[in-house]
Amino acid sequence: MRFYRRLQPFHAISFDLDDTLYSNQPVMLATDTKMIAYFKRIFGDYGLDSNLHSFDFRFWWSFRHQVLEQSPALVHDIGLLREKSYYLGALSLGLTDAEARSVAGMALDYFVEQRSNFTLPQQTHDFLSYLKRRVPLVAITNGNVDTNKIGIAKYFSEHFNASTDNKLKPDSDMFDKACAALKIPHAQLLHVGDCGKNDVFGAINAGCQTAWLNPYQVGKPLKILPTLALEHIEQLTKILP
């Protein structure tokens, strides 16, 4: 554990989820493979030759751009952005409007189910349970993992994920809302996350304290120093109030 700023008293901890509490990359790679097979099956049921398209990110990328050109605010809602991209892609393959909407909605549900199809070790549950007994915990994430499905929703008194109502980190929006919900000044929130931009810069810019934890080496590099850096999450126990 290394300190870069003087740690002030804090009264709540917020966590990023993906690649902070668990490694998200293998989950997403598995999900992408499942989604390709899913679309080949679904579009095959509509009588389309599914072998004509790969249905990987290269197929959907242009539709994503179309959605953002039409509705730039959807950059903050990755779920709705994905669903609208599926809708345009389905239309391009000749499905009717009603068929495309149905396919897009079911595909998003399947995606969220698969990207939440993993279990956390008991050690993680025990640690979060321990922390919850000491300080309020909040989830602040740009992602859309189903915290109920992976079994961690019960540890968080508040859960904020990026959407049309909550702007993506590093915007201060979700940090502001978390502090308002907890009824604490921003400086009394310690945010833990892996990304130097979204988590560290975002939290510092919002006036919060930060603990940088990058166990899977996927977050963006630091551009501004955090309050402290953690080698492993259990080190939080050494600084609890």
C-alpha cells in the first residue's frame, strides 16, 4: 500500500465493479462467443443464412455508430446503446420493425445474463460482508453486470450504474449522487477502482478520495495521483475508520 495524498477521515466506500472486484475480461470474451452463436441461431430461425455474417463486433460496430449519431446521449447507457444497435442490425437483415425490436430486447437480456454468469469466491463475499459492517458501501459502475445474479447486491446500500440518468465516469454525476444519497461531503467518500481515468481522475475531480486498485492491469494508466494505491483489496482493512 502506498500513500500519495494525506488520507482524510472517510465515512463510506464506493466500489467500481468490473476489473476491480473481479476480472471482467474472460467473462466478456466468453459472452462475445456466446452472443455470436446466439445471433446465428436466432436469425437462422427467421430463415436467414447466418453463415453470411460473423455477428461479432465488426458486424455491430457500424450500427453502434449510427445509434450514437442519432442519439449522442446514449453513450452513457451501454445497455440501451447495445439494444438499439441490435435493432438496427436486425432491420438491416430484413426483419420487420416488430421483429427487430423483439430480437433486440431478447438479445440484450441474454447478453446481461451471460455477462453476469460467473461466481465470486467466498473470500470476496466474506470481505464485502466485513466491510459492510464497518462502513456503508456503494457501487458506482459504468457497466451493467447484474449484481443480484452474481450475489453482491446485498452488500451495497446504493448502486449507481451509467445510464441515460447517470452520466458515465469520469463525469462527477454518479459520485455526486452517491454522496447525496449517503448524506456525506464528497471528501468523506473513498472510491476504489482500477481505472486511472474513470475511477481515480473521476473521483478526485468530484472531490472524493480514491484508492487505486488495478489487479488485472486493464484500467487506463494514472494521469493524476490517487489518495493511495492498493496492492490487494484486503489492505482496505488497515485504513478502516
